[in-house]
Amino acid sequence: ISQASSEHSITFATTMVQANVAKGAIEEEFHKEIKQNHISTIDVVAPCSIIAAVGDGMHLTTGVAGRFFSALGDAKINVLAISQGSSERNISAVVLESESTRALRAIHAAFRLSHTNVRVGVVGMSEVGESLLKLLGAQRQKLKTAFEIDLQVCAILKDGDTSDIVVLKNQLGGVEADSITAAEYNDLVVGTGTGMGASLLLGAPLTAAADGTAALSVTFDEKSKSSEQISAKVVQGGLENLATHVFSEDNAHSIIFDCTGDVSVGEKHADWLTMGIHIVTANNTALSGSKIVRDAIKKAEHSSRKVHYLREVAVGGGLPIVRTLRDLHSSGDHIRRIDGILSVSMSYIMHRIAPPPGVYECSAYDEKSTMGAYRDDKSMPPAANQRAACSFSQAVKEATGLGLMEEDPLKDLDNEYTARCLMVLARELGMDEDYDVSKIQARSDSLADGGKRTYSEMEAELSARMKSRVEAAAAKGCVPRHVFSVDVKRKVISINIVDVPFN
């Protein structure tokens, strides 16, 4: 039983079978008061559940009620009624039955009676997505032990255009909850894991049966898992249905990692946030897309649901640029200007066509001083080739081979990628209302010609032009570099090829 301090309402809980009987009895007893409007309504809210925290030490411990209701709030549970016994050994809350499982798990996690289960979805299985999936698998037990958080990978989508979703067979959480591993995903989709191979999606060998029809032949090696042993399966649905396999009413926390650069995936961010799914994104197409998409994300972020939209990786990879900006703002600092290099591919190309003095010596020293821990062989060509500059065309080929360039080189050469990154920064600086990607590109130095020609058609011309540019910069004791500038005071965003002094 609960009564408001204003004494204007009384709430009590009863069993479902007695609810209508109780309502009828009250209406009969107070029919005069109801007729004279002294009592406004008598409502039955059903079905409901009572969640209670009980303990002898509660009346001696401060903050129990705060932790109890904070856990329910963080889990997005609507509390219908609250009651506490006079002995202070019990706190009860009435919630909708549909939210009772999620509420119970949230309370258990808050009081460390069980770990917090987080349902995870991954979209984008390029090198970034595959590395993330391996990391989640490797760190799962450590996170569970150290922080009592269990990251359960429930759904994986290769990209925004794929219809096949790899999902868990057993969607129930718990102490021994399943999670999709990188090996299982590769077994089902790519056929490079240690299990079933490519038979499920890529097709197993077909053999001719006696009646002339085709028969499917599936062979397992000694290390293979049977289909019953694999915890995942493939279902149809694609991007439109990914969230339904991640979000669960019985679970308080859900996250989708967007490891793509797909516009179609970015356009789903607002919908996922509205559902109550947190998003960690390396995809900057949403915050650099149309104003409709950007406004929808803003609205979803500030909705009543407590969701997080983490886009740090969408700007500078592993560099904490967004976090640093927010910390400066929170501490009362006023940012006047930001300059830097955001495009890894353009940075690589500029360093190859105009290497700074001593780059070879620095690399050799780093490798020697770290006793081999540092090796400059993943981001640069072999050390023997670093002494001399190469042509622009060769630098682009190297960047493409290293996976630094976009699939279409023109997206880097015409500043599209960097402009999209800058739109994310513009959002943090309150400048996104005045800019879009095309406006930033129009204010910038571009190596492309607005999409009129392909890269192969422009390759020879670009190499000759950049060779002249490097020679002109060297005559001034400089090297050309691809630099962005955000002038907050003047509200100007641009990307330029700047001649920087050797030293």
C-alpha cells in the first residue's frame, strides 16, 4: 500500500485474479463520492510485478534507496508505486510485468548479486570489425572478473547491404550466456575459422544423386564443430532487423558498434538510439550527413532514454580529440582555433612525396632504442626506401596497399573523408548548423576536379602537379602537408595543402 503525502491518492497492489473484484468493491463502496466527483477515477493497471530489496542491514546503510532507484532509472524502468516498511528493512517498487525481468537484472547488478549483462551487436566486418570482435572475445572474461560486466555478442552484420545476420541460437542471458566468437563468425560466413567452414553461406560441394538431382555434401574435419556445437546461426533480415536481435526488453543494456563507413548504416543511428540502444561508431557519415539525419540524432540523444552516442573514433581514430574538446569546454576554456592532420592516407602520401629530413635516421634510432619493439614496417615502406622521395602515383599505390585509402581514392583526394571528420568536430563546437560536407570541400584545396574524372584519368596530371608543388616548397625550405583548420572565432572551416618549414 502506498499513499501520497498530499493524501490525494491511494495505491495498493493485489493479485490479477482479484483486481476486477477489488475495483468493483471500491466503486460500490464509494459510488456517492464518485457521483459527486469527490473521487475522480479508480484505475487498474495490469499486469504488474513487485520488485523488492530486503535486508537486515539496510537501515544501517546509507544510499540503498538511491542505488535501488538509480538502477531502475538507468535500466529505463518506469516505477508505478513505491513503498518502504517502517522497519527500513524492505524497499518495494511496482513495475510493469513486461519490464520485470529487466528490472530484476538491473537491481541484481547494482547490488552485485550478479554481473551486468550487455547485449552487443556489430555491423561492419572489415579489418576494424574483425579486430573488435576478437578483442571482445579476448577481454570478455577479464571484464566479467574485474568489473562484473559481461559483453555478450548477440548479432553481427557484415555491412549495410548484406541480408544475412549471424545471431545467437540461445538468446537468454545468464551466468553461462553464449557469445558469438570471431571463429564462429568466420565459420558461418567466411569459412576461415576452425569449425564448419564455408558450407552455410558460401555453399558446400554439390554432388549428383542417382535420380539426377543435386545433393548437398558437407564434410567436417577432425577439429570441426558440429552444427549443434556452434552457438550462432544465420538468419535473414539485414540492416532493418539488426536492432531486433540486439535489443531485448529483458535486458537493461544494449550496444551496437558501427565499424562501417556506409551511409545507409549511419541513417539508422537515430532509430537505434530511440530504441534505447547505445552506439559506438567509427562511421562519420551520420553526423556529416543531411541535416534531417543530424537533427534526428540530436533529438534521440536528448530523449528521455539514457543512451550514449560515442563517436570519438569517427574523428581521429584512437586520439581522444572529442573527449579533449569536451573537457576543455567543461572546465570553462574557450577554444579559438584547431589545426591538425586528420587524414592518415593524405599524411602518408605527403610524407612519401616530401619526406622530412632525418626520417630514416629517426626510424632506425627508434627501432634500436626500443630493442626491436618499435618497427616502422606497418605504416611505411622498408627503411631502405625511406631515404628518397617517391612520385605521387607511387605514394597512392602504397597507401592503397596498406589499406589507408578509401575504396575510391577520390574520397581522400577531394577531402570528403576529412570534411566528414570535421563535421563531427563542428557538432562539438556548435558550428554544424552553418556547415555541411560540400561547403567544407568548397572552401578547401582539392586534388580532384569535383568528380568529373576518375583517379586513373587524373593520375599522370596529379603526379606532375604535385612534383612541381614539392619542388616549389623545397625551394623555400618547406614540405607540403595536408592540414585542416577550424577557426572557431571566425566560424571558418577549411582544408589546405600548406607549405611547412623543414624544421
